[in-house]
Amino acid sequence: MLNISNLREQKNKIVALLKIKNFDALDLIDLVIKKDNSRKLNQQKSDDVLSKLNQIAKEIGFLYKQGDLDKANAFKKSSAELKEESKRLSAIQKETQEEIKEILLQIPNIPHESVPAGNSEIDNEIIKEVGEIPKLHENSQPHWELTELYDLIDFNLGNKITGAGFPVFKGKGAKLQRALISFFLDQNINAGYEEYLPPSVANSDSMFGTGALPDKEGQMYHVTEDDLYLIPTAEVPVTNFFRDTIIKDFPIKCTAYTPCFRREAGSYGKDVRGLNRLHQFDKVEIVQIEHPDHSYSTLDKMVKHVASILDKLELPYRILRLCGGDLSFTSSLTYDFEVYSAGQKRWLEVSSVSNFESFQANRLKLRFKNKEGKSQLCHTLNGSALALPRIFAALVENNQTTDGIKIPKVLQAYTRFDSI
């Protein structure tokens, strides 16, 4: 959520930058400033009434001591009228603040100046491409056929138990999945991240804090009776560890493995086959709470860290800077990682690494004290390190041979087998 003082001070700049996200914010910003002006005027009236009430209370006390009961009672009548006025102004103030909040919730985060213009993923900017595209044997197959052939995943069993998008990993498939989770966590811990194992459900305050509500309400599973949500990513619980907190030392570096749940309403077709798009999937996340002066250098370090993991897995990948039209509602700058799927002959997204600047922190009331002792909003960042389904898909597809599937050397200590 954006800060009103920034909207006032940098209105024209913010309007121009939000156009990169294909969002015209001018009318909303003008409206929120107008509402805030009314709020300030109402607050001034309310303060004046309270001041008069305090003065009258002193006068009444003095008159009682003097024995002037008639005059004291007259003041009491005036006091009662002012109290009613104070209640009325307080109600107006609360209503105006809610109206301001509702308007602010409609305005997305400001994109960083380096974000390229564009309307969709086809306009994203390729920053770097690493590795060679594998050349497979003549009878190579996509992962949904390989996992059936080698009895690694049972998609039908998952469909029987729950429905489409909930696969059952089994045998060496389950071990490979567990190996990847452990490998990712170890890589993150070695890079200075502290491991957590958070809940897989979160309340609406937590969802609001990171921006999942109200923006992505229809994409999440909601336990209506308890008003709890199945988390779409570990970003939600981990970032909310620090809600309503004053940070004393930077940076804070967290990593967590969780199952993730997304309804993915409207997803269909060949691009969602197999592991490409699931309703439940495993992911290891990294989250940082950072000082505003250092958040972009930290973002660069996070990008390099994710790249180092893909290097060790020997997967060909590319890094993209998302254009304005593909940037999320909450992000200021996002880099996507895509690995090449040789069995499908296309690129698959496996990670997004983002800087949200103070957008989430404003919702979370996540602050620190600056050198002058004044409260200032922190910056929040996160990234997938990494999402499991498409990594699993690319690994089995790219490493298939006529004799089976080779396991990358870096994983063999975790799987305890070198081939399938």
C-alpha cells in the first residue's frame, strides 16, 4: 500500500511510473488527496472540540469549588453538546479513513525506473541466458510420460483422491522431490538464511499484509468457517513474522519450505499438463527484510544466489526482467528465472525474485528507527529458491537417456542413487 505523503510529494512522477504498469492512477490519487484533506480538516475540528472540552472541565471544577452550581450546570450542558459533536466528528473521521484505505488498496506498487514498458510476458527483457540446450535421443519424452514409465508420479491417483492438479509422488520420484527440497534449503542456509517451518494456513490479516488480499482472493483456497487461507507461498507467513515490528538490525534473511496452494482458476490446455501448473506444489522460499538504502543491491545478490543453485543442477536457464504489464500488483521490480524443458521444447518459469520496497511494509507496519530516531518503513524482498514442480520436470526431461534418467551429481548425496 502506498504512502499518502509520497503521493502528495511525488504525484506526477508516481502517475508516470504507474503508466508503465498500464495503470492510470491520476483520478484515484486526486481522490485520495481530496479525502485526506477532508480528514485533516475534520481532525482539526475534532482537536478544537476536545480542547474546549478540557477547558470546560477545568471551569466546572473551579465553579464547583466556588459553590457556583448554576453556572457549573450550564457549563455541563455545553460539555454534553460538545461530547456529542466529538462523537459525530469521530465517526466521520473513521469513515473517511476507511474510504482512504479502500482507495489506496486499488493502487498498485510503483515500478522501479528500470522496469521496461510492455503489455505481457512477450515484452519481458531477457537479461542473461546460461547453459546449452540439451540434445535428446530420438525417442525422448515429456515428463508426464517419463514419470509414468518409471513409476515416479501417479497423476490418476491424485485425481482420485482430490482432483486434477494434486499429483502423488512415489518411490524414487518421492525421494527425488525430497532431495530437491533438502538441497535447496541447504543452499539457502549456507548463504546465511535462517530456516523456518511455518504454518501452511494463514489468517486474513497475514494475507492482507503481503498483498494477497484483496488482489488475489479468487486464486486462493479459503476455509470459510475459520476464515483461514491455505498459503499460496511461504512468503505470506514468513514476511508476517515481522508484522507490527520495529527492526533493529539488517538484513533479516529467512528461508522456508512449505506446500503451496493455488486454485489457478481458468487454467487449461497443453501448457498446464503434468507438473506445469498444479493446485498443490512444494516450494522453498527466501525472504529478506532490508534497509531501504540497500534493498536493490540485496535484490542483485538474491538473483545471483538463485542462479548459483541452477548452475549446480546443470540446468540451462535464462533470467528475465519483467515488463510493466507482467509485473505483479505488489512488486516494484521482479526477475524471473526460466529453465529449458527439452522434453517440451520450451522455457518454464521456476522462480520470481522481487523487491516490494515499502509496499508490503506499509501494510505490515514493519518499521525501523532512522538515525534521527524517527520510524521509517523497511523494504521487503522474496524469491523462489526454488519452486519444485517445473524443476522436477526439467530435470527428468533433460537428463533422460535410452537407459533411464541420470541424477545430477549435486543431488546424488541426497537421493542416494545416481540414476532411475
